Amino acid sequence: MPEIPGFVSTIEYLKTLHKSKNDDYSGDKGAFFNFEFCDIVASLFQNTRDKVYATFLAVKLARLAVTLSAKKVNHESIEDTFNDLINYSVIWKCDYIERNKKPIHLLVEEATIRESKPK
């Protein structure tokens, strides 16, 4: 059977990449540490959209748990990981606000009630 050009070299590259990335995400905490950690964090949320954001944040927190005590970081810097956490948090906040935005007529009604109350 003929070999598909590039197939074996891709698999060899992915093997090296997997080891290198797994060192950043699992370290000596076990091969599936980051997945187990994400599972625990996601389980704390009921809304499926919130679970997605919590998982993104958990991936980065798991990475920090490994890389902050690592002698060497193979891929994105620790600072990049902190920046990802900040960005995902802000995106989640914006999405949460958008999903829970009240229709304008309710906002006007609430403002009118507040203004009409004696101070």
C-alpha cells in the first residue's frame, strides 16, 4: 500500500508537539490533569454557555498551576496565559450582560419608578 505523502512526518511532529504541550498543561500532575480540572470547574455551572466560558478559564488556570512552578515553559508565556484569562473573563462578562439585557421598555419603567420615589 502506498504511503500518503507527509502522513508519517505529520504524526512524528504531532508526537513531539503533544509531549511538549502536555508538559505545559499537565506537568507531573498526571496526563489528564487539565481535563479533570476543567471537568470539575465546568460542573459548578448550570448554564451550558457559562460552562463553556468556565472551561476556557479552567484550561488556562490548569496551565498556570503547572507552569508557575515549572523550570521551563515550552509554548505561550506565563504572561500570555494571564492575558488569556483576563480576555476570556471580559468576553464572558460581555456575553453574560448581553444575554441578560432587559428590553428597553423595562429599563425605562425601572428608571421612572426610581425617579418618582421620594428621596
